[in-house]
Amino acid sequence: MAQKTSGNVDACPVTKEIWEAREEAKKGDCGGQSVYHCLADKEGRKWERCVEKTRIKQGNCPIFRSDGFIDWKPCNISASTCPNSSFLSNEVYKHVYCFGNNSFHIPKNEKHKKAEGVNAGLVIGIVFLVLVIVGIIAAGIISFWKRRSGRNTQDDREQLELLNESVIGGSDETVKEAISTGIQLLLRTKVKSMVVLGKFGSGVYSTSCSISERFRELKLNKWEILNCRYTEIPDTVNEKTIVFVYGWFGIWNDDLCSVDKAKTACQSLIRILNETTKVKFIIGMRSDLYMKYHGVLKVDDFQRHLFENEITLDSANTTEDAKFAYFYENMRKKCQKDECVFQNMTCEMIQTGKDNAVGMFLKLNLMERYHDQIHDYKGEWDISMAIRDHFISLENDETKRYVYAWIVYICFIGHFKQTGQYDTELVEKIGFEIDTSSFNENDKDLCVYFKMRNSYSENNVYPSDKQYVFWHPFIYICAFKFLFEKYPELVMKYCNVDAILQLVRPKEAQISYFEVTADEHCVNLFNERIHDLNLAERYMDNPLIKSRTCGTKRESQELQ
């Protein structure tokens, strides 16, 4: 429903007494955990609504999003009017600055009381408005004096100009806090680099992008944003550039051969820092890989400087209320039947399953996206197994057979390009009847699984050059594990090498949630392939290459 241009009230209560009076008047509209709120939206319009209260971090004001839920809007915490401590969203009347232009309004059902005398709320409202104006003027004078004294840098002045216009998005308090903290860090002149950490699927990529985008907004769009994999860091970057570096140690998982590449990447970042005056780095990395390799990454003082500002999305401080709100908002609204398997699930059930290595956001996203398809999650509590069972049902559905075929093909190749080389031999071996013309990027069933590669969509490439991949690396991993279980030999002989190195381990190895084990026969098949491709030396540190205890056919022939 479209928003009204003026909200449903002109002003919000600015005292506890008036707030509680309005709360009592609206009590009949609220129920359950929802309580009375009066907040502005990003356009400054005021709305009275019943929503669940949430804790707002210092330096932020609560506002209503267009869908009626609460979001955060940062303010200049050095100003006396900006909240300098955390508070509950239904106590925002203590921070009248958050209302913006809060001109007085008498609710329609109380207009008849005007004749009874001057409304006390009007007097109080005017007094607070005057105080706010005086506070703003005082803050302005202080800020001006500081600038005249040379204590503020040009970066600080740019920050103050737009700080109040940046709205933090996201539906979970951990993400909101991470974005807010990230912005505050980057706005510090001395902070040149920060690292965003989280489980696979916890939103490291999207959170990092949000931080860089909000930072650019605060800088009046005078800064550029550059996103690149850690193996594709450019030799030089322009002044005033935010560089987000992702994909460390493997796009799907740890390939066990990239320590030297990571060291080179760190050295490149340090060189850029030394050569560029105004540049900021955001390093996005899986928290488990960071824990594994932090000693290598922080080998000296220069590299330690890259990782000294950490933001984690795995914080144990995330309130259960925030997780439940996200869960109910995105999941239960889709349950149309009482027997739906998701009706009686709780966040605690999802958090304690076999798939604990997967971030909460991704699990909820998957259950929402494939709500009607993954029926077996409850009980197993393993999201990859639920997706596997979904692939099996696709395989057996004649109307979706082509979708299943494209899942298999793109998993083997790694991506699909309509004008690229099409592996007809692979299609024949697996027995599919698809060709390049059967892939339609607008097909609603294909769109559930695939998207255009981010770097291609961002750079407006020609249609003929577009590459399509799984919409999330985890979907690729689920497809890979499913196909490896079904066709282990075909996978080792024909699937893209990077995926095998990252996701397959020899039988004696201890594996993570994302990995599978290969028997000796499959390991030898892969080694023959690596030998034919002249890649054995490059990947000699991977245990698949090291574990050739019996040797390959080719090695045996060469020894004879």
C-alpha cells in the first residue's frame, strides 16, 4: 500500500506523560509483543504504529521503514542532541532530536477539546522545540569554532554534512550494529583498513557492501567503490576509493593451496596504502578461515595493520528477539497450511542442527526461498541434506527436468556463458537434452537457482558476455555434494578443478561440513587428470595430490 504524503500524525509525543496517554489511547490496536510507537520515516513523516520494541544503539535514531518495521538512522554522536547511550525504541521521546521537524498536531478525535483551554502538550511541545533549536544552534557554533581552530579535517566536515541522511538497512541487530560500527570506523581519518568476519552465509559480502555504500553516501558520493577478489587486486587505485576484497582462500571453500596468494594480496594492499593517500580497505572473510590463517596474515607489523579493526557477525550478543522477528517476518507469513513443516519450528531448533557452520541469515533465506520445496529439514536439521532432497525431487519431475539438467551442467562447469564453449560431450555423458537455447535468464524456475555474476551485472557487459552462476556459493556446494554422492567418478574426471580442490578431501582427512571424502580410486582419477593438465606442481600442497600412495596409471607407465 502506498505511503501517505504526510504520515498519520503531524508530531510525536515528547514527554513520558503524553507518550503514555497516546499509548493508552492506541492500546486496542496493539497486541502480543507489539507496543505503541510514534516515529518518523526517512522522509520525516510521522507515524503511529504498533510494533515490537527493540534496543537502539547509541549514535542512532529509530525510524520506520516503508514496510512499517523499525530501522536505524545514524546521527553525529559528538552533537549534544544525538543519543549518546543505547535506549529502547518506545522511549524515543527522551531524544526529541530523532523526530526531526516535530510540529505540533492535535489528534483528530481530540479536536473538540481545543475549546477547553490551551493544551498542555502544545506548551511542552513548543518548549522542547525551542530547546532543540537552541541545542542545534549551540552545536553549530561549537562545530564552527572547532573548524576555525583547525581541529576538524576535511573528512570530518564531509561527514557532518550528510551523516543524518544515511539509513542503516538490514533485519538483524548484529548486521545493523556491524554496519554502524563499520561506518564509524571508516570515517576516522587514521583508519585505513577493517576486516568483516562471519560464518559462511552470515552476510559478510552484503554487510561489507552496505558499509562501503553508506560511507560513500556520507562522503557525498565523492568516493569510488571497487569490489574485487583477493587474487584480482589492481596494481593501482584512484584517490578516494573504498576497496572491498573478498573470496579469500577459495570462492566455495579453502583450497589449501592459497597461503602464498593471500600473502601476495596483503602485500599488494600495503603497497596501495603507501602509494595512495585517501584509500580505505574492507576485507571480507569467513571467520573460520580467518582463525585458521590469522598467524600467516599477521606475519609483520604492516600486515597486522590491515586486520587490526575487526567486525564480527558471529556475535553472541545478538538478541533472540531480533532473530525471531526476522524468522516470523520472512517465514511464517508463507505458511498457508497448518501442517506446514515450518509452522512449529523455532530459531533455537535451527541454531542447534548439524548445519551450525552455516550462518543463520542464509538458512532462513534458503527456507524462505525454497519454502514449498524443502520438506525434510525438520528432524534432520541439515540444510544441505534438505536441498539435496529437493534436487532429487527436481530430477524426478518431468516438467522441471531441464532445470535439474542446468543445475548439473553449471555445477560441473562452474558457470554458463551463452556464447562460450558449450561442453556437448559432458551433456551426452550425463544424458541430458539441453542446449544453449534452452537457458532463458528470465525463466522463473531457473531464476530460483541462478543469477548473473555480480561483476558482470555491475559493469553492464554485453548480453553475449554475461556469465551465470548459482545465486549463492552454498547452493553450488549443495549441488556438488549431491552430484559427488551420485556420480563420484564423473565429478572427479569432469567437474571444474577449483571446486574439487576446495570441496574434496582424501578419505583419511578430517572434513568440515562443506567437504566430502574421495576413495583411493577417485583420488587417482583426479591425479591423472591433474597430470594431463600440467597442474600437479601448482597444487602439490593440496592433500588430494599428496595422497597418491598407490600412484596413478600414468605414473606406473612412466616408471616401467
